Amino acid sequence: DEVLFKISKCNKKLIICGDFNVNILENNSLSIKLLNLFKTYNLSNMFMEPTRITATSATCLDNIFTNIIPISKNIISKLDSDHCGQIIQFENVKKNV
């Protein structure tokens, strides 16, 4: 929270991505807390669909949060992993990202 606060004061474009190990498809206190944290800093999550698929579960653990509006976004599920790849395309983003 402190890092996001400092970064938000710079008024720059921001992309945060990773395996957050929180299934945002579940409506529980941890997922709500994570989504609200990013929402506080005007960062939108790009995917609300499974990004980790196994024989017994489909969860959204991996995500990208940004304040940049994408022109396209896709999930790639045909990888040699139980985690899906994510691709986002932005218009020309200036160097202040």
C-alpha cells in the first residue's frame, strides 16, 4: 500500500503484473482486499477469467493491473504450464511508464 501510494503521487502510467496467489474469482476477504487496494489507486485488473487451470480447479491468480486503457487483451492457455500467458496491447505509451 505504501509503495502504491508513493508511485501514485508521481501521476504516471503504471503496469503491475504477476502471480498474486489470490483467486480474484472468489468472493472472499482476501480477493476483495486485493481488488480494493488497486482500485484505490485507479488501477484496473485486466482479467476476470481463469489464468491457472488444473484438472481440479480454474483460478485467476495471475493478473495485470494498470491505469492504461488497453486496445486488446488475450489469455493464452496453450502453454506448457498450468498458468496461462497474458497479452495486453496498448497504444503508444510514452516513456513515463
